[in-house]
Amino acid sequence: MTNTPINIVIVEDEAIVAKDLRNRLQKFGYTVPAIAHSGQEAINKSLEICPDLVLMDIRLKGEMDGIEAAQEIHKHLDIPIIYLTAYADDQTLERAKITEPFGYLLKPFKERELQINIEIALTKYKLEKQLKTNEKWLSTLLNSISDGVISSDLEKLITFMNPVAESLTAWKQEEAFGRNLSEVFNIAHGETQEPAEIEITKVLQDGDIISSLVESVLISKDGVEIPIDESAAPIRDDQDRIIGMVLVFRDVTERQEAIKVRQKQVEQEQLVAQLSEINRLKNEFLNLFSHELRSPLSNMKVIIQMLQLSLISPENQRYLDMLADECDREMRLINDLLDLQRLETEGSLLINPDVLVLEQFIPWVVSPFQVRAQEHQQTLQLNLPSNLPTLLSDPTSLERILGELLNNACKYTPTGGMIIVNVEHNSGEIAPKTVITIRNSVEIPTAELPQIFNKFYRLPNADIRNQGGTGLGLSIVQKLVEQLQGIIQVESSAGWTTFRVILSDLVIP
């Protein structure tokens, strides 16, 4: 007898038999909320009450018998039904079996027999309901996980595939069902591309659990190759006998890409570290190199100056002047190398911001080059508007910038050519800017412009009357302009080359 009251609907067209059944059931502790005398009434009462069990007589008066009524009830309710009948012919039994009854009692039956059948039916129904719930939960789980899942029986024939497995293999479950596992799950070694069928025999015969230790590639039905990780395990029954196997696999494309990206990052970090060390060694070398060269060059310069003051022949004096010029050129090269090194590695030279009165500062910088231009029969024109505002900048850096640009203009402008220096102030912008342009009457080929700021770059076939310089001037100019938070531009056309330096007041951090 159960602890919780059980509602049972009786379907019996004989009133006396129905009343007797109700008395017996109530004696067992069951509740009988209704008695139906026909098939249609059995359906209506069952839908209204939703009982825990139905005792159904097969032979009922009317057009519908108990088996037909049971079929209709099962369309709407999942409840156990026990047939009661005085007939045990094969045809009736076969019809009853189709409805999957939970019991079949032949009249007349004993009370104990009735009670046992009811208790067994209720227990069986409870277990089956729990099993269906578990199966539904398992099905939902397998269909929801991000891994592909395939199961097979002992003959390696496929019995199940989840949607992920269908997507990766390009096989639908209904197509793959009953096919050999190796036909659907076609894998190869990732490196050698040789067939690499998983060791299914060990799983099915020895019960081994296998995890892939090498990179595998799944070849789908469409011929698409997908890198995967896979594992296999046996499926066992209640007696621990192997009845099949389950295969779990996943697409590892994203993981492999992430590993490649990380490896590339590590390589880049190692390269940066190596470059940093090389740069450090380079700086140490340059510092040592400059010190070792500066000292003898300075001594040579002093000796040359002393010799120049002595009474020597004009021919020897000419050689001394040439030697002095070479010393100066080497010293400029060393100084330029060190300046560019500091600009590239440390990001800046020493900055001392000051308020510059441009109406005085620009002519002071340009003045020496006007003398030089006259010596080479060139025209240097300075266009300086009145009432220029002051500029907060580093005078040493700005002098170096303008000096290098004017030096190049004088060197490359042909005899009789022209150099124009313009200074403008754009006050209408959100951030007012001072624009200094230096134009000279020589044209640089368009193909050469992208290289103009490169270290040691010189224009091919240039006619340079004076010393060629170090080839570092424009590189230093570009770095210094950036240090002053400005912009430098160059353009060349129609026989003119223009360098444009755009500066704002220096922002001090």
C-alpha cells in the first residue's frame, strides 16, 4: 500500500462489478474519483481528473471498446493503464499490446493479484517517467554542448550524432545512422596527412579510454579539413559489459590560431629584446667611438692651427687648410651621429624653452647665409611680416633646424638661383601656428622625395660645390621638429623645392 493517496479511474460497464472494484480499491487505500461506463465517458473523466492510473475493461457497451479508449487517452495523457477482461484470445491480446499497457488481468482475479498489478504498474510508470526525464536531459545536454559526440555499437555502426558532430563531419544523423564509424569520422595525422583511424578496437575490446596525443585533422564529407582534439570511451551496461563506444571531439582551429599568435608575440618580444640589446651595445660603441675620435681630432686641430701660424710655404699652407677642413668635417660627422643617436634612442635632446621674438630671431639665423649666398651669386630673400607674435620654443633646436635647411638650400641651389624664406602666422585656427617655408630654385625628382629624410641619403648626381656634409642633416631636422611638437613637409615641382616647418607654442609636460 502506498503512503500518498492514488487516484484511480474505473472504466466498467457493469455497475455491480464497478462498485465491487471501487470497494476493493478503497480497501487498499486508493481513491476512486470517478467510474466510467463507456469508452467516451472514460476519455472525458480521464481528461477532467488526470488520475494516477486507469483500470480499463476491454469489452464496453457502445461503439468504442476499452482498447480504443486507451489509445485516445494516451494521445492526451501520459498515465498507466491496466486492462481488465474476461477474454484472452490472441487478437484481443495483440490489439492491447499496441497500447503498451502496464498490466493485463483476466477476470475473475483475486484481490491480492489486483493490488500487486496496481503497485507494479505505478512503480514501473514512475521508473519509466524518470528514465524519460533522464533521457531528455541527456539528449538536451548532448545537443547543447560545444563538442561533437558520436556513439556506435559493438559493430562500430553509428547509433547517435549530436548537431555539432553533424556540422563538423557534414553528415546528418539520419544519413550516418547504421554506417561504419570510420566512414563518417574520417581523420588523418595533422603533420603527415596519413590516415589516423582512432584505435577503436582497443576501446571496444579492452575498454580503454583513449585521448589523442597528436594533432588530428577531420576530413568532412565535403572534403573540408578541420584540426580537432578527440577522445573515445566504452559504453557499458548494468553488468559492466561493453555494448558500444562514444567519441567526443572538438574543433581546435581557434586554439591553434591563438597559439600561433602567442608564439609570434613571443618571437616579437624576443626580437625586441635582441634589438634593444643591440641598440645598447651600439650606443656604448658610439659613445666610446666618439670619445676616442674626438680627442685625437681635437689635438690634430690644435696642431694644425699652430702650424698655420708658423712661417710655411703657400703650398704647405694650402695642405694645412685642407687638413683643417677634413678635421672639421669629421668632427661634424661625429657630433651629428651622436645627436641622431640620442634623438632616436632617448627621444629628445636637452630642451630649454624660451620666448622667441621671431622678428629678431629669424633674421639673426638667416643673416650668415645671406653672406654665403652672395658669395655664390645666389639671391636669398627673407619675407618677414610685421607684428609677428612670439613663439615659445627651444632656440637651439630651432636654430639647428633652420640652419640645416638653409645650408642644404645654399649647397643645392645653382649659381644665379634663388632662395626664399617666408614666415607666416595662422591665427584663425583653433591652435595658432607659425609656418616657416624655405624654397630654393632646384627640383627634386618625385621618386626621391620619400627618401629625403633617410640617414646618409644624398640626391644622386647633385652638384655640390662645398663639402658634401654628413648626410644626417635632414634626419636630425625631422627628429628635432617632432621634438618641438611640430610638422615638417617637403614638396618639389615646377623647378622649386619647398620645405615647410609648422610650429605651435611648445607644450611643456
